Amino acid sequence: MNNLKNIFFIITITSILCGCTNNRSDVIGVREGKTIIADAAKASKTVEVTLSEWIADMEIIQLDDPSTESLVGSPGFDISDHYIGTKERQQPYKLFERKSGKYIGTIGHIGRGPGEYLNIYSSQIDEAANRVYILPWQCDNILAYDLRGGFVGPIPLAIHAPKGCFRVDSKINRVIVSIIPFEGGADKVVWQQDLEGNIIGGEDATLYALKPDFSNEVIRTGNTLDYDFSLLALTSVKNNGLSDYLYHYDPKNNKLFPVFLMDIKNLNIQGPTSVFYVELPNYYIGFASPWHFSNSAPPEQQPVLLFINKTDLTGGRLKLIDDFLGQEDVSIFSFREGYFIQSYDPVEFMDLLKKQEQKGKSKIANRIEKLLSEIKKDGNNVLIIGKLK
């Protein structure tokens, strides 16, 4: 194992930012009760937002030296105070120490036996309970493991989950689960249950039912204390407009209510379109993509990315700039569980640092030379982690 402690840096933003985002934006939304509706057609102005406006600090961590088990490709991530979990298609869940990048081991194994899984759809690290929870595709249980990878047992689901997201609160013996509600399938789109599988409450699935199509997704970004989720579905397989919203589920009152809608009807997009949402503490982000598009297509057939301030309803087309690393057009899909997290192949990351060293404009310019000397080009992936403000 290389000396990974030297590879850990935190760059804290202490300066006052010049120019607030809302001063560069127009009012593009209206509020209807608890729901904010952003009119995508009004978001005609492109607003450049720097990553440091939305995240408070940044960590740069190289994961442990690659071996057959510890090497990662392009995984999804779970983040907790002391751990990083990685999940990849048809690969076991891998756990690393957050501070050092040290590889701890796999959580469970690929297979069909007790405590095994084939593909991970959703997962969670629960440090307080010494647990990692995994929900595979097409499953009737959430699988629970200790932080050393030992199988503890299943948490039975009250309803079968073809694709599902969840949050376990072990302190109060509760689980919230949201799923894709296929026609003729589950009778709830979201519900709350105890750890034994007994339903406490939930929302009837009838009005949210989708025609069976496994290209659809249920998405939860988990960047606030609220339980958020949305249904990513093509317009061609929707039953009604209820699938277009971002929702919050209130477990205290067992109520589901819409909080955000990206209204695209005035954009004249032709054909099937999918809409993806990201909720941040102070903003909503909407991404609408025609199912078939190309760079040569007319503007109305190109993807649309917008953001809106929850308080004053200002926003616009979003261009997110990573001013830490000096990159443009940063992906919004990197915002998860209260963090911005990006993974790089070490050679790719070193090339990026060398380019920024020549420009000398990134926020980590004074760290680049040391980083280049510390990173192993034949090592495991480098992670960029920033905590949301």
C-alpha cells in the first residue's frame, strides 16, 4: 500500500464569493402551494455557476493500491463520515476508509445464495448501526451487512421492488422505500415500514403507475434531510403527468407531495423525453433530454439543463464550472447524499492537473506540484469529494 495519507487534502473556501448567483439570473418559476414550477422556456439566459458557490470544501483522495478486488472502474458512490462505498454493475460492493483511501474489503458477494446479489440498485452506509444496506434489482429484501462485510440478515420488504430507492433509520426502526410502480404491480409508489416488514403508511400507486419498461428509473439524490425521489420515465410510457415531478415523502404524516416541476411543454420538443432532477439545499436542478438527439439537431431537440433558487425563484440555463480543477461543463449527476463526488482514472487526473498547472488559474494551483508527486499513475482511481453548502 502506498502512503495515501499524503494524498489527502482539503481545500476550504474562506473568501467571500464575488457576485451572488441570483444577481445573474431571471425569475423563471412560480410557487403553487409547496410546489415550485420552473418554466423551461423562460430560462433563456445561460448562467455560469462555479462549483465553489455550491460546495464548501474539496477532498482529493487516491484509493488504495489496485488489486483484483480493490480496483474500481466507473462506480456509483456512498459517502459517510468515515467511509466510501463503491458499486458497479455485476461487481461486489467495495468499502474504503474515507480519510486514507485504504481498502477495507467487499460487502457481500456476487451470486444467488443467502446474502448474495447480482446487481446493486440502491445502497446506504449506516455508521451508527455498523451497517451497510444493499437493495438489488428485482428484490424482496434489503440485505444488511456489518462494516467488515459479514452478512447480518435481510430486512424484508413489505412490497416487491423491481427497482427501488430507500433510507433506513435504524435509530427508530424505520425504512422508507420508493419504487417504480408498474401497472398491475405494487399497490404503493412509496411507503414506510419497520425493519420486520410491517407497513406503517404510504402513497397509493394507482395515479403514478407506469407501463412496464425497465428503461425507466426511480431516482433519489438524498442531498437534503427530506426523503426526495422522482420517476425518470419516457413520455411515451407515462400514464399521466404525475410522473414528471420531484416528490418529498413526509414520514411523520405519511404524505407524499410534489415539490418541483420542470415544465417543458413550451419548448416544442418532439418525441419521447426524459426529465431528471437533482435537489440541492438551496436549488432545484432539472435536466430534460429528448430520447433521440444529436449535436446537429435543432436547438429545440437538444438537452435542456436549468436551475432555480428555492427562495426567490430566479434561475436560468445552467453551466456549472469546476473552479477547483479549472474544468467547464461539470456533470450535475455528481451531486449525491450531500456531496459532489467525481472519480478519475489516475493518468487522466494527472493530465488534467498538468494542463491546469500551465494555466495557473484553478483553486488548487498551489497544490498541483505536490499532487503530481504523490499520485501513482498505475494506482487506483482518484476521487474528488466536496461537501454541499
